[in-house]
Amino acid sequence: MRLTYKKKIFLYFMLVFSIFTVIIIVVQQNRERTYKVEHLKATLNAYAEVISNYIQEGNLFQSSQLDSLVHMMPLIPKDLRITIIDDKGNVLFDNSCDELEELENHFARPEISKALKDKTGTHIRRSASI
């Protein structure tokens, strides 16, 4: 079957249009994902700063009273996991786990390594402990 030049041009334009549409969709999805991750990081940093201020104002590290963070939990979203670790990676507080001794040392985690270098660190993953 022989195509006329009008049909060939139409098919080429449709092909170019389809490729262009796919590229736009992929780029937009990538930008949306990046935006959501950055928004999540900003929100989590705000919560982390509030919790850090609460710990510092109450002098909770020196007095070993991190359990008093439980009083702050009604102010924090219920699905937000809070884990406080010491400088050796040992878990001192976790609002999602009652048995802190069962949790492994967090020192080798990528977000901890980055935080030790740059003051902040993030890593998105599924929790293996809960």
C-alpha cells in the first residue's frame, strides 16, 4: 500500500507529537516527584527543629528524660515516626517502638553519615523495624 505525501506528513507529525507528549509527561512527573520530596523534607525539618528546641529548652539529654517527649506527641501527626539517637548511633527514644533495645545501631545509616558531615541528612526508605 502506497501512502500519499499528505498521509506521510500526517503520520510524521503524529509521531513527533506523540514523542513530544511522552517527553513532557515524563519530565513533569519527575518535577512533581522532586517537588513532593522537597516539600516533605521542609515539613520534616520544621518538626525536627521544634523537637530539637523542646529537647534543648528542657535540657532533656543531660537529665536523661527523653521519655518526656511523650507529652509532645499529641502535637505531632500520628503517622510521623520520631527517633532520637545519641552521637554513637544508639536509639534513645522512638515513638513507634517500645523495645528500644531491639533496634539496631543507626550510626551506619546514610542519613546519619550525611548529618554528621553537613548538619542535616535525609534518606527515604521503608523501615525494617516496624
